Amino acid sequence: MSRTKPRSSRSRYYARYLAHYTKKNYPVVLLGVLFVVGVILGTLLLRGAGQETVDLLYRLVGGFVESRQGNSLYENFLSAAGSSLLFLGILFICGFCAVAQPLIVLAPLIRGMGFGFSTGSLFARYGTSAIGFVGVLVLPGALISTVAILLCCRQSLRLSNTFLASVRSMGHREGELYSLSGYLLSFAFGTVICLAGAFLEAVLYFLFANSLILG
């Protein structure tokens, strides 16, 4: 009994902490759910694709793998950072638009679909041998950059909603405008996270790309 109670107490503590975190950060949680939904949709779309589309994807995936394996550390870093920073750039601009909320919300969904489509293509072509490639080379950097995108999505939504509220009230709520300096700092922090994820991905490719056998 004495051992069961502490475990039960810890379980209740973690459950309360998880509930409190989810309640406090529900926008990020919901955006994360959209990312997961996007991954599932991307995988389902790949399964429903025609044979010509699948053959084209096989060639693209094969070219992608060969390119990454042959690229230098710097080239892989630029390639990994490019797509993530493109998302951040679009989200940054959308934050200044009062009606950009639908586009902002679609960002994690599109990101998830791209991830599901690309990883699904790897598994479709290389089978179970792609597990190590995806788990070691693709997943770590992708998750880090996705976290940055989700956090920036929340900030972009907040600023966009602030402008929308100001427009609706005919500009009489100027004192409640979202802090622009905070917005800039948030995106600067998101950029650093994306660059860190891209650097990690580039290092992993440099160290392990040629030792993970696909086929």
C-alpha cells in the first residue's frame, strides 16, 4: 500500500499538470492536432494516388535521398532550413493581416501533409528499411522545426486577431494592441529553433546518411 500511494499521487500530479498545460496552451495543442491530422491525410492521399503519381514520387524520393547523401553539411543545412523558414516568413506576414486566420490555421495542416506524404513515399519505395532513415535523419529535425512553426502560428493568430478586433471596433481599442516587439522576439526565437533543427538534421545526414542502407 505504501508503494501504491506515491505512484498514485505522482499520476494525479502529472494528470493535473497535463490538464493545466493543455488548458493554458490549448491553441498550440489544437494546432498540433492539425499537424497530426495533416500527416494522416498525407499518408492517405499517397495510398489513393494513381500508379503514375506513385512512380513519379519514387523517382523524386530516390533523387532526394541521393542528393542528401551526396551534399555537404552546409548544403544539407540550407536545404533543411529553407522550407521551415518559408513557413515562418508566411506566418510572419499573415500576422499583420486582419483576415489571415484561415491561412494561419492551415499552415500546420499543410506542414503535416507534406511530412506524411514524404515519409510515406520513403516507406512505399524502401519498405521497412526506411525506418532507420526516417527515425534518425528525418524525424528529429522535422519535429524541432514543427514546434517552432506551431509556436509562431499562435503568435501570428494573436496579432491577426488583434488587428481584426481593432478593425471591428473602428480603431477604438488601440491600447489593447498586441506588443509588436514581443511578436518580433517570438519569431526571432522561432527562427533560432528552426535553424537549430536544420543544423541537427544536417549533422545527422553528415554522420549517418551513408551508413543507413535503403532498399
